[in-house]
Amino acid sequence: MLNTEFIINAVYVLSAALFILGLKLLSHPLTARRGNKLSAMGMLVAICVTLIDQNILAYEWILVAIVAGSAVGALIAKKVALTEMPEMVSLLNGVGGMASLLVALAMVEADSAIESYLLVIVLLAIAIGGITFSGSVIAWAKLSGKVAKLISSGSTVFAGQAVVNILIVIGIVILGILVVVYPQAANSAIYLYSFVTLCIVLGVMLVIPIGGADMPVVISLLNSYSGLAACAAGLAIDNNLLIVAGALVGASGIILTSVMCKAMNRSLTNVLFSGFQAVSTSEI
Amino acid sequence: MSFIYLSMILMLAIFLGFELIRKVPATLHTPLMSGANAVSGITLIGAIAYSGNENLLLAQILGSVSVFLATINVVGGYMVTDRMLAMFKRK
């Protein structure tokens, strides 16, 4: 007798294979469209088979969320002008990062007694998801120029920005340690949500100093991050398809980022930190 | 499933990802990025479990919002990629 868990995992193997094959075909011009369709098929079977999971008690919310999400996604994809594709990819990527963040948060809220090592991974998923979300939204704003008054498409740098960034990172690390060491503390929720907020702020801070022309590289990097966020969420909730798909996106995203940098004849550090260098040279 | 076993899967998937994308022509950079982005919407299947669990309202709300956002990512991602690639072919 086959049990549901076995069936689900067997289908996950199939969809992992479809993702891998899809990515392979996507990297050749002639087969790219077929690759994308294969990958979409892998996603579809994975979603369908997940729905038979016995731990699912109610379907109403899932169905409403899926129908609403599909409608919004399809509408956006149909409406967007072809010239606006890069910023659309960035926005979708940010949305995906936020989804990973929320899954990780849901895990913390659902289970009050998580083992410490798992909690570290959950926090990692939250951090990467948060940075991906806000970074991608800023990248979208820079490319589309729709909020040009708030966020300039060029590089935005202010005095002491590097110091502020370092302080934010230190704050994130301290809050993370507090959450892991004192998970039962009365104000652990405050620590957790401050952690979430600081990660989102960090994403903004990391992307504002980068000029608009470098955005495609940054989007590729953030895309890789969203894969890593999904991967971390997979490690946390013990789902091997999330791990495989997330790691594939994470690794291929990093390689794609470096390929894009090479095509522009620049290094990744140069793209990410050239805004700061401009400031230091002008001060001298 | 043991954590070490999951780490092994992780390591193999990373190497595979590197190998798959090694030589990609410049024209395919954006579609590939977009297609990979749609795959990262796989978080959806993680979110479904929380969205369908009625025991804890807050987790259910978080999970459902996550399902909503991840579906936008998946559906939008694949459709946008397909549109980009369709434009390619005619050229």
C-alpha cells in the first residue's frame, strides 16, 4: 500500500527533474521556450501533489489565495510592456522573497518549541527573504522611475552610510542571537519582529547606493538570494523539493550574476560598492 | 529525515546549478533570470501546509498571504518569461 507521503515525495523527485531539465533547456536559444514550459509543468505537479498532504485540514484559504494570486500574476504578466520586463522580474522576485519570509514566520508562530539549530535556519530564511523583498522593490523603483521623487535612479549615498549599514548588521545579529537563545522570553516577539524590520531596512540600504544602469546585475543577485531564501525555508520545514529548487536558483543565479558582470567588463564588488567609492574620492 | 542528508541534497543541487548555467548567451540573460525567479516561487508548496492548518490563526494568515504572494511570483514569472521568449523567436 502506498502512503501519501511516499507519493508526494516521488512526485517531488519528478518535478525536481523537470526544473533541472527546464533550466538546462532555458540556457540555449532554440530550446528556451520549451524549457520554460517544462519548468512550469514541474511547478504545477508539485503544487497539485502538495494539496493531497494529510496535514492539510482546510482548503478554503489555500484555494482563495491561489486563485487570487494567479489572477494578479496573470494580469501583471499580460499588461506589462515588453520594455518594462527587467523591473517586472525584479518586482516578482521581491514578492517571492516576501513569501519565503512569511513561510518562515508562520513556522515560528505555529511551533513555539523549535530546536535552536532550526531556529537559526528560520532566521536565515527571514533575513534573506527580507533583504530580497526590499532590495527588489528598490531595484524596481529605480528602473521604472515611478517613484523618482523618493528614490533616484542614480546612486544615493549619504555621509556615514557605511557606518549605518554596519550598525544595522550588528543589530540584526544581536536580535537574531536573542531570538535563538531566549525563544520563550516574554518579549521574544518584539525581538523577532524587530529582526524582520531591520532585515527589510538592510535590503533598502544595500541597493540605494547602486546606480540604475547596474540594476540588471543587482536583480540577478537578488534573484539568487530569493532562491537561497526558499532553500533555507526548505531546510527549516524539512521539504527536499524546496531545498533542491532553491539551491538550483541560488547557484545558477550567482553564476548568471558573474556572467553578466563579465559581459559588462566589471567585477561584482565594483557593481555593489562603486557608489561608496565615488563618495570617498569626491571627499578627497 | 536527517539534517546531514538534507545538506547532501543541498550541496549536489548547488553544484548542478553552477554546471547548468556555465555557458549562457547574453541574449538569454534576462529570460533565464526570469525563469529561475519563477522556480524560486516554489516556496508556495511550503506555504500551503500553513495556509491549510486551522489550529493556529496567526500562522494560517501568514501562510495564506505567503501562498498568495508566491502564486503571483510563480504565475507571473512563467508567463513573463514565456512572453519574452516568444518575442525572441520572431526575430
